[in-house]
Amino acid sequence: MPAAHSLPEGTIAGLAREMYQLLHEMQDARAAAPAAEPQRERLATLAQRAQQYAAEFKKEHPRLAASLQKVGERLEALRLAQQVQSQHNGAALRRAMSAAAQGYEGFARTLRRDGHMDGVELPELRPRNYTRNLFHAGNGVMAALLYAAVPDRHTMLIIAWIYTGWMLSLEITRRLSRRWNDFLVNTLFRSIARPSEAHRINSASWFGLAMVVILYLFPRTACIAAVLVLGIGDPAAAIIGRRWGNHRLIGRKSVEGTLGFIAVAGLCLTAFLLVSGNPDVQAAAGLATLGRALALALCAATAGAIAEAASTQIEDNFSIPVLTAAATAGWMSL
């Protein structure tokens, strides 16, 4: 196989990168009709190349050939859906787009796992999804409210373990049944699932594991800060970074998104601490209470933003709450 690091047109890695670029453009444009003809031509070319590689590597690399075959079929199905679909937001086109994105993610995962990449990064497709952003924020706020209302650590651990056990049971069972996995990803959680979550542990499971860890290790206020910073800051960074992120920081992270994370999460956490009457920020004078709340919130939000920006290989739904809770607990001990 030719070396992948230079990404010439004929390599497997180059093919994967071209798939990502096209699907990323289509997701951002929501497969808009004005670009349909050039998109169909590119889809046809990529589907044909995928099928050719599948035949070429069928004996030597059967797993790679199978993923190439699948993604080629799904790209062709997307091309046909575009051709017959007059409305860009039609259900058939959305299903075809989702299937093609999941096909790319499966192909990219096979390349990473089997060592075909030679250090080349294949980004994850992360389409704009305000429903997921809202769900993410709601989870963080609900968890923070629950932590504030239930001071008993033992009770909170039971709740966290029940939630985490439920999520992990779904992870295990969907690995045993492709049909069940398809139902969960493409039907039950379709509105909030990412294409890559058809092939990996989903973000909610990582969030559950993080809740268990921080409850064992850190005080209640640090846990409240961790879940609220994750719930509010992460979607804020995604929305702001996608809209205004012109200065790269780490990988696909931007300076604007990271600063947005700190500002939005910091303000929301400050308000939550003051409204809930958190004892760890209360002081005799009102301005002193405000100052303590702001300082704690800034510490927590900055730690969360650093974790979000640096988590290129680690799931940030785990790293953000753990690092945020650790930083907050450290600030509280000063």
C-alpha cells in the first residue's frame, strides 16, 4: 500500500480525507439543493473509488475491504437520494446522509484500528445539532440541581451508578445486536446521536462514568461545578467556535470557542452558586460572596475549557468534569 502520510490522490487515507471533506461540507450546508449536481459528481467518484479499493484489498485486508464496500454503497445511496429528492430537508435524504456519515466513521475507525494511517488524522464528523446542544445543557443543569438538592454523597452515588449502569448496559447490548444498535442510534436517539456513536461508546456513557468518579473523589460543590461547566461550556464552545472561530488553537479547537466556553460557563456557574445559596461561596458581605462565586466559577470554567481544548484523544465528556472538579476542589482548599 502506498504511504498515507502525503495524502496523494490514490491512497486510502486520501480517499478517507476526501470523504470527510465532502460530507462535512454537505452537513454544514444541510445538503442544500444549489450544490446538488457537483456533490453528486463527487459522491459518484468517491463511491467508485471505494468499490475499486474494496475489490483490491478483499483478500489481503478483508476488514478494510468490508468497510470500503459499505461506505461506497452508502455514498452511492446518498447520491441517488439527492438525485430524486426535491426538498433538501426530506426524510429520505436525511436518512441517506446519516447512513453515509456513519459509513465514513466506520471506515475511518477501521483505518485507525488496523494501522493504515501512518499518523494521518481523520477528523470525526460533528454536524451542527442544536437539539444535542440543548440536551447536553439540560443534562448539566439537571445534574447540578440534583447535586445541590441531595447533599448525601451515598444517595448521589446510588443515582449515578443507576444512570451509568443503564447506559453501559445499552453499550453492551448494542454490541451484541446490529439491529438493536441501529435502532438506538438511528431511531431512538437519532436527534442527538453523532455518526461516530454508531461505532464507539457514546458521550452519555462517558458522562455517567465521570459522575461516578467525581462523586468518589471530590466535594459536592466541585461536583456541581463540574457537571454545570460541562453541560453549559461544551455546547457554548461548539456553537461559538463554529460561528466565529477564526483563530486555531489545538486541532479543530479555536481561541474564540475556548473563550466562549470560559465566559458562558463562568457566568452561568456564578449565577447558579449565588441563586442556590452555596455555602462554599457565602461570606458576610454581599460583594465578598459575589467575588468568591466569580473566582470559583472562573477557576472551574478555565479548567473545563483547557480540558475541552486538549481532549483530542480522550472523550471530553469524561475529561472536562474530572479536571474541572479537581481544579475546583484545589481552589476551595486554598
